[in-house]
Amino acid sequence: MSEPDGEYAASALRPYVITKGRSRPSRNTIGVETLLIAVDPPRDVPVSATREERALVRMCERLLSLVEAAAHLELPVSLVKVLASDLVDSGHLSARSGVPQAVLPDSQLLQEVLDGLRRLR
Amino acid sequence: MARSPAPSPRSRRSPWLWPTTLVAALAAFAVAIVPITRLGTGVTSAYSVIALLVFVCLLVLRAQHRRAESDVVRHGDETREREADAARRDTRWRSHVQHQAELVREEVEHLVKERLPAALARTEIPGPLHSPERLGEGVTDWFGRLLAEVAEAVDHREESQRLALVELASRVQTSAHRIQAAVTGLADRYPGDADLLETTMQVDHAATQQARHAQSLKVLCGEWPGQQWQKPLAMVDVVRAASGRIVAYKRVEVTGDPDVGVTPSVVEPLIHLLAELLANATEYSPPRTGVPVTVRTVQRGAVIEVDDGGLGMDEYRLAEAREIVSGSRLLGVGEVGEIPQTGFAVVGRFADRHGFQIDLGPSPYGGVRAVVLVPTGVLETLAPAGTTAPVPPVPQVPQVPQPTSAPDATGTAPERTASGDGPAADRQAAAQQPAASDAVSESAASESAATEPVASRSAAPGSAAAPAPDVSVPAARDASVHDASASGAPALPSRIGRRLPQRRSRRDEYAPAVEAAPTALTPPGTPEQAGDWMEQFFEGGRVVPTSDSVPYEGQDGSSSPTPDSPEGLT
């Protein structure tokens, strides 16, 4: 968006409109690293849902972190936090936080890979 | 005065004088003849002759006298005739002058009552009441000159006032936009601070309203918004954007098809127009009630209905408002009196310019319903929300090379976003060979670090993974992002926007990513560093262990392993 008489560059939809003036998410467990995924089976969004909410639900059909969702929506992260926690509240999204330790590779394995790589050099 | 000397010659005439004189002369002659006859015949005859002569002379004198008298009478008559003529002319002249004076008076009255107000109001000046032939050339000319000068003076003053108002309004609007840009940047810089976000929202809201009022003033001065949006906007979002420009934005409740949009050229006019309608609607509704706005598509376009729950308007005011709102009567900045009229006048001007059909009527809610018909020509059907985001599978077609689509502000984007047929492809090839990778990675790292420290680190692991299947969308996104950053946009969206596709691609093509990742990193020197690096790699994108200063990164890093772990899930 370019504006000839100033460096004002933003969306026509101001942040406070998107969240109806709320700056805090309804649940404080949601952070930038929180993973969002649409509930399965998918629930229809209400007709009153905004385009941002629809987009968020849709893009979370595959697991997506909040910060990525914010980037796709081209919205500030803190706003998307508010939107996402609303959708979690309404049961359209579910949030997962963090990565389970069990999934992380074993340090023994890492060491072996590293050794192998060194040998290659 | 003409008649008074006339009788005098007659009155002075003595009709008995001449007979008396003649009789007296005859008598004297007769009386004298007796003694004279005694003196002799000679004397008698002499006397007789003399007497006869005298008598004749007397007769002649009398005749001359009579002629003179008749002359006097004739001259007197002539004089009287002339005097009467002069009097007639005098009367005629007087009536003519009186008539002229009456005409001029009427003309002046017409001038003051009709023509001068028209000249002052800059409407069409009615013609003179009387023709120049009847009134006299001079008078008409002078009146014409007077009116022309008045009109010119009015014009001049109005134009200078208009320019001054437009200039001041522009400055106010610009400063409001600066405030908005500043607070937007602030909120982006401290994403975790909810209090700060709330404050920036309040400031943003106030500045947005300020900008709207300034723009209203400009519109009333006949100037049009310079601001143009680049993308079409959904009608429901137009309504929401409009609600953001009024005080009670939380009371606006919009419903309607979320995928009907309007072309960019009418986004700003429509937002402003609706903001004015919403401002009236919220102002005249009970304070704690919502203001329902409905967007619906109709045969001839799309209709936006704004209802208020106020008391409505009486017939006269409603008729007047309808005339103003529909644009059939354009009000200037000097003609708007009360507050509602300001809004209506602005609405009417936009309606007139952009061909929106706007009408007011009684609302079933008791107040006024405003109906805006947006013609089909400016409507667009938008892709359903969320489908533009690169989440669903995207065709593998490589996008047009980045540098041609958008001037690159940072110098790093082309490498990162271009698909396999650009420098990134070379990089990709080079990344396969450790020897070449060093140089490339260092240059890439320094390049990106120089421009955007935060972005570079988060983007680095992905930069080598550029030849992802869904590169096309990120490339397009980057184009817009660069436009934004070139015009001073906040850097956050661009940051994330650039980083995203890479992660996605890594999920899809995991193996190249693993090999390529080191290219953008500091290559491990010692085994310990290599171990650190490897650990971090598996933990996520936290690539430079020493720079945890940015909170964003650490959090982001922990989210990054997600492609690894949920591979099985998705």
C-alpha cells in the first residue's frame, strides 16, 4: 500500500478492528511457538466469522505455528494470538505447545552421525 | 405667465377714442366754419382744405393703429401657442424622466434581490430585467461590470480559502498517518507486550478518526483522497475498515458474503463513505445497541444496508437528506451546517463521483436505513479466505524471476525466493559441494545479516531450501512485501513472509534442506562447534548459538522442529 503524502503504509483494516479492541488473548497458553491445527473432523465456521478467522482455520488444516499463521495473514503476531485463542475457545482449532522430548533425536545417534560426517571430510 | 400680458393691449384699447376724436374734429371744423366764412372765401377754402387734410390724416392714423393692434394680437397668440407647446414638452420630459427613474429603480432592486446573491453564490446570474435600449447602455454596462467584479472577487476568495483548507487538512491527515505508522511499528517491535498493544490500538484508533475527519474536509473542498489501496477488499472488510474510523467501532455488526470484494480504486471512497454513514448510525442509535450492517449481492451489484435504531427523521429532513446523500445536490464546505450534514455531504460527493446509488429511508428498526448500491462494474469475487495462503498444494511451476517483478530493497530476497532457475539454483548446486558452500554461505549470511539481522538468522536455514515446490506463492508474496518495505512498511510481515516458504519447502523436501542448511550458516570449525550446530539444527532453526538476544528467535527455533516431528501426523 503506498500513500503519496506520508509513510503511512498499512492495511485498511486496523488491528483494533480485527480484534474488536482486545489486545489480550482469551487464553494465555498460546505463544508464538504454539502449533495450531484445525479440529478433525472440521467444524464449520459461523457465518459471522471474519475473513481472517476463516483463513486461519483453513490454513491450520495442516499443522502450523502461530507465528507462521501470522505471517500468512500478514498480521502482527499479537493479533493472531487473540484470533487463534478465540478459535480455540470456539472449538475450531486446537493448540499444541512445544515439542515432546521423546521426538527429539537421541544424543547418541547425533554423535554417531557427527562422527560419520567427520570421517567423510 | 404667458397669459397675463395678453389681455393688456385689449384692455388698453379704447374703442370710443377714435370715433370721439373724429366727431370732435368734425364738430370743431363745423363750429369753426361759420366765423371763417365771414373772413372771405379764400380763407374759408384754405381752412376747408386744411381741415380735410387733418381729417384724412386722422383716418390714416386710425387705420395704422388698427393694423398695429391686430399685429399685437397675432403676436400674442403665437406666443401663447409657443408657451403651450413648451409646457407640453416639459410635461412629456418629466414623465419620461420619472419612467426612467422607475426602470432604474426596478433594475437596481432586481440586481440586489436576484442578481447579486446569484453572483455571490456563484450560481448562474439571471439577466437584466430591462433591455439596454429601454434602460440606457451605460446603466446596463455598469451593472454588468459590477456583477462581474463581485463574482470574480468571490471566486478568488473562495478559491484561496479552499486551497488553504485543503492544505491544512492534508497536513492533519499526513500527521495522523505518521502517528499510525509509528504505533504500528511500535506494536510490531514488541510483539509480546499486550499493554503496549492496547495503547497502540487506542492511539491508532484516534489517529484513524483524525485522518477521516481531515479527509472529509478535503472531500467537501472538492479534493479526492490521494490514498489508494493496492488490493481488492472484501465488502465485509470494507465495512469493518469503515467501522474502524468511527468512535463506536465495536457496535458495528456486519454480516454478508465474505467473498464479494470491490476493486482497489473504490476501496477508499467506499470505506470513507460507509464510515460517515456508520458514524451517523451509531450516533443516532441508543448507545449500547449494535448497528447492524448487511452486505448482500443483488442483480445490479451489491448492496450495503446500514440500519440505525434512532428516532428517524421527519419527512422534510429525510427528503433533504436523501437529496444530499444521493449526490443530486452537492454541498460545499461552506454550506454544511450541522454535524449530520457533514457526513451526508461527503457521502453525496462520493456517490456523485463513483456512481454509488445511495438512498435513505425509514428503517424497520425505527430509525433510518441507508442503502448503498455498489455497481457490478467495481465488484470482484475474491478467493475464499485462506485459499490465497500457500497452505494447499501449489503447482510446481517456477515463478518469474524475482528481480523483474519487484525492485529488491534488501538485496537478499532474490536468492532466497527465486526458484531453481536463478542464482539460488547455482547456490543449490554449490551447496552440494562443501568447498564451494563456504564462500556462498558466508556471502549469503553477511548479506542478510547486514540488512535484516533477525530475518537473516531465521531465514538462513531455509535459504538453501529455496527450490521448494510451492515457491511460486512466496515469490508473489515477496513482491508485495517488497513494495511495502520499499515504502517504509513495518518489517515484520516481510520478515516472516520471507521465512515461511522455506520452512514449508523443507517439510516437503527434507533431504536437500539438510544438505543445504549449512550454506547459510557459519560452518562448523571444531568438532565441538559442529556438535553444537548439529544439536541446534535438530532443535530447530536456532542457528547462531550466541545470539539469543532476540526473544523471537528462541521461540521460533523451538517451533521449527515441527516439520520433523509431525511428518507422520500430517
